[in-house]
Amino acid sequence: MIAIVDYGMGNLRSVQKAFEFLGVQAEVTQDPRKVGKAKKVVMPGVGAFGDCMRNLRTSGLYDSVREAANSDRPFLGICLGLQALFEESEEGGRHSGFGVVRGRVIRFDVGLKVPHMGWNRIFFSTRQSQECPLLNDVPEKSYVYFVHSYYGVVEDQEIVTAQTEYGVKFTSMIWRKNLFATQFHPEKSQAVGLKILKNFATL
């Protein structure tokens, strides 16, 4: 079973519906025990970083989600679910994240409209991209859907799997062993996004 973490924020039902369309069982849950027992975990999200981390702590989900991200179980973070993996974010002040990924989350400062919203392309620049199981049968320069004002600056470039350009080249996907995360929304990215979710479900 895939557990979709419900911490009071994010497009939970749209993620669940995408898996259901693929014939994959996925349950939205606020129960830390179910997250701890799930074979795979998905953490989606839209909203503010500080509220995200606060909700995870007050709901009792913080430890189970962080453990899942550090375990050998497949874990997928989406949008804010990617940003929460970093050490800290500058959104609305300075807030600590899970610290699973070394680096920090910063705001776009590129003279373009913020948030970065709509369709944009993902670029594969390393061998990491060619080997990533979530990108099987996903063409380079595919268009995917974004909604965000902040992005993660990754210290360990070896985990960068895809990048996107919006005034600056930023990390739009990471992968390390069991850990996958996208700045874009696969559940809103039509056929390409469904393929990514299917690849995750069949790991």
C-alpha cells in the first residue's frame, strides 16, 4: 500500500486519484502508524514551508515521515514535499526542514513573475538522469506542471536528476537510493506525470 501523508496541506485527493487511475491502491492518512508500516510513502504539498513543518509536528507525523525518507522504502516528495526534505527554508523567515537533503530553499529572484506557475521542461544533464527508475520512458525536455515561488539549492549535485530553467537553472527532481522528489506536480502533468507515478508504484 502507498501512504499519502495528510498533514493538512496539499493536493492529496488529486494525487490519490492519479494513482487510482493507474489501478494502484493509495490511502490518504494522518496516522503515523500507517505511514510507518506503508511499503511506499508519498508526501505532496502546496503552501508555506513553516506551516508544513509545524503541522507535521503537531499532528505527530514528523518522526514517521522523516524515518520513511531515511529508510529503504520508496519515498516520493512532491513540490513542498521536496522542499521539506532540505535543511532549511527562507520562506517567511528561517525554518528548519527534515535535513534529509543537504541544502536550503530560497525564493526566486530573477525578474520574472513569481510564483513560477504553469508548464515548463525538465532537462537531464547527468548519468543520474539516465539511471533514475522514475524516468523510465520519460523523454528529456518533457513538459511538466509547476506552482512554486521557492526552490531548493542542492549541495550534493550527484542527487540532481532533472533541472528546469526559469530565469535561473534550478533543481526540479532529485533521487538518492529510495528517495525521490519532484518540484513539479506529477499528478497535474498529464501523461508524463502519470508515467512517473506508475514508475514509482511499480518499484
